[in-house]
Amino acid sequence: MKIFIKLFILISFASCNSNNSFELCAGNTHPYYHPILKYKGGFYEIKKYFYKNYRTSHGANNSGIIRIQFQVNCLGESGNYDIETYNLEYDDSVIDRKIMKQLVDLTKELTGWIPANNEEGNAVNSHKFFAFKIIDGQLKDILPK
């Protein structure tokens, strides 16, 4: 039974992370801080979107930090999602799967990415991440600010 549960969790996370149609453009993938990847309306719009659409989840394991890292290609498309969870002291922890799935799905729905440009003015691939602070199932903060 333990093997079945572990297999189920592994498959579930793989399905959250997969995006078969996503492709990076030629060239390197730049870090999240340079050159600057932007979002239509700025970070304010991202926060507004999450606070409007996130649904509070009640139950066990519903406090902590969920970090979702992903890439945005030169066309403004996102993919290659990676998820890590921590308790509020930043130790590795398990957070309710429903909360994680909801935040990943909401992140995937963001479509206003404006690709970063390199020194030559060409659009480039970038990394991006969000860290969501969840307390008692409620979304309390989104980083980086």
C-alpha cells in the first residue's frame, strides 16, 4: 500500500510539472533578476490575480511556504514548473496537495509575460519564481515583491 501511495504522489506531481508543448528559444536561460522579465500590469496585477482567484483550503498541512519556479521563453510562454514546500521556518515540509495544485494551476494561467531583452535587444528565456506564504489555508503573502 505504501508503494501505491508513493507512486500516486509521484505521478500527481509529474502531471503538475508537465507541459509538453513548452519549448525554450535558442540560447541561454537567464536568471530571474537580469535581464528583467516583466508582466503586463506589473507585480501588482499578479498579486491581484492570485488574491482574487485563490480559494482558502481547510484541513491538515495547510500552513507553510510553496515555492514555484518556472521558465518563460522568448515568446512569453511559461513552462518547466518546479515546486518545493517548506514550513514557516523554511525547513522542508509537506503542504496539502490541493493547495499546491491550486497555486500551480493559477501560475500556469498567467499569460501576460513580457520577455526580457538581452543587451542586443533580443527577447530571451528567463527563470521566474513565486513563494506563496500560506497560513491556515489562507494566502497571506507572495514573494518576491
